[in-house]
Amino acid sequence: MLSKLAGALALATIIAAILPPGYPAYIGAYAAIALCALALLVFGVPEREGFRQPTSLATIAAIALVALTVPFTYRGDQDLLAPVFVLPMLCVPALGLLARPARWVPGFTLFAVICLVAAVVAFSGGVYERYVLGIYRPGMGNNPIHFASLAVMAGSLAMVGVAASAAPWRYIFLLGPILGLACAIIADSRGPMVGGAAMVAVGLSTLLIWCWREGLFRLAFLAAAAVGAGAAAYLVATGNTRVAGIIDSALNIFRFTGGSDDIRAALYHSALHALAQSPLYGIGLGQIMHPAQELFPQQGQVFSLDNLHADWANFATMSGGMGLLAYLLLIAAPLLLLLHRPARQQRPIVLGALLLSSGQLILGISNAMFGILPQTVIYAVALGYLLLQARRLDLEHPLH
């Protein structure tokens, strides 16, 4: 009975966290958290050795580091919520606990199918809103940047399916990152465009090393490249300035140019100021916007925002150096899966770990990923799934 429950929890959590696009992603995120809480409740004690896996330890340590700064920054109730900022990351060890009791867990191909379907649904919804309803920056009820970030993450993770099988049809999973990038372009969101491009570069570079000798892969790779180049050329020709000048445009958010992007530059400069003022503990979640409001009152938008719109800036301001260490632990957590040789020999785990770390890092440079519930949960659940698969290998090939 418990073995069936463990397998069902794993599958349901993956579907809930990854499949819903736009606003429904919040509903899916809450469902995934509830399922992981059930996994912790049922399997936490009997499978407690799973908490000692390096990826689980890094995740728990990151939450603890943020929590440890609260007594030093406390000024009000909102400061107590700082650990909640990253608490959904407990989905990682929760899913890892299911490795032993689950007789069956979703395979890598099924995981990739869920990611690809998520990208298809997001793309379809984005196209409908943009070209049928006439919404300039669609988000399916969500913030366009958040919508695009979720689509990019899910679509790029579909590439795991290419490494999971030898079947010729597996190259259909290369549609995932294309559709994810298309969502970012439709939503006119620069951060997700850059993040998606980075994940595509990491994924395709890795697959090139593994699969270049396969003639079908070369055809699929060239076809994907042609589709991407053709779409970019079309967008540039039709006057899409975001795509045409993506690098220069993206850099504008880090410097003052007198344009609309100065608000981002103000947020990031305020983060560096807060880190210099309190380099170890930060100034607390409740005060996260105070430096921006005091330093840049002319940027009136800072008075209506609740975070600094970048992971590194949020962690640095909220919890100082300890927060930045927590952030680095969360980014490195997927790579810690590869400390064990059997995991390094599983191409889907290697590719998934590389995609997660690089994607979350690049997407979080100019957008908040941690602390925004669906973005945090999709990262945590995807990482938890890789941990689940890695732990199953650990049980077959234990370290001595």
C-alpha cells in the first residue's frame, strides 16, 4: 500500500508543479506542496537517512541560513517570513524520501513528456491571448515574466527526454525549449529570453557531445537551429526591438540610461548598498525595499514593489552574506547529485542537473525565481525528481 502511495505522490507532484501554465501554476504549486508535506509526514521518519544526501543537506542548510539571520534583522512580523521565502524547497528532500518505498516512479521519458506538454499548453495559451485576444504581453492570468519563466523552465527540461531513450522519436523533445523560448518572445520578456537561450545552449552543447555521431540527431539539431534562426530573423524583420537588441537591451537593466529600465538599475544598486551596510545578516525581509525607496525616491515605482526582482539582490538584501551563501547552495544543489558515480553515469540526471542549475541561475539574475511560488516549486520539484532517481541508484550501488 505504501509503495503505491509513494509512486502516486511522485507522479502527482510532478504533474501539479510542472503542467499548469500562467495563473493555474499557483494552484498547482500549492497542490505540489501539500503532496510533499504528505510525503514528509508519512515517510520522513522511516526514510530519514534520505535527509543526509548532499542535495538534501544543501537545501536544508540554505533554509537554515536564512532562518538564522532573522534574530539579527527582526523589526516586525514580516521579517519572520524570510525562511518561508525558500521553504517550498523542502519539496526536494520530500521527493527524495520516496526512493526506497516506491516500487514504481515516473521514468525520465514520462517526466520529459509532462514538461513538453506543459510547454505546448503555455505556447497555445500565449498565442491565443496575443493573436486572438490582442493582449500585448500575455501571461494566461499571470505576470508575463513569470509566465515566460515557467514556460522556459518546463520546455527546456523536456530535453531530458532526448538523453533518456535511444528511440528515434525522442528528438521531438527538442520542441520543448523552442516552445519555451517562443513563450518568452510572445510575452516580450527579456530575462526569460536570455535564460531560455542559456538553457538551450547548455542542453544542446551537452547533447552534441553525446549524440553528434547519430545522423538523426544532426538532422534534428540543424532543424531546431533553423527554426530558431528563422523565427529570430522574422521577428527582427518585423521590428521586434527586444529580440533585435536583446544583449544591449538586457544590459540596460543594470545601468542608468534615463529610460524605463532605470527602475531595475535602482533596485540592484540598492541591493549592493544594503549588502555593504550589513554584509553578514542583511537588513531583513520586512525592510527589503527600504534602501531603494530612500536612495531613489524619484523612481516612484519602488514604493509599489515588494521585492528587488532578482534572486541575488533579494537574498543579499534580506540576509546578507549568509543569504548569498544560501542562494549559492540552492543553485549548486542539482550539481551535488553528481558526486556519486552512478548518478554521473545516468545521462538524464546529468543533463537535468546542468539545465536546472544554469537555468535557475540565469533566470534569477534579472527576475525573482525564489520566493515566487510557482517558480520556486517547479525548480524544487524537478530537482526533487532528479534526487529521487539518484537515490534509487544509490540504493542499488551504495557507497562504502
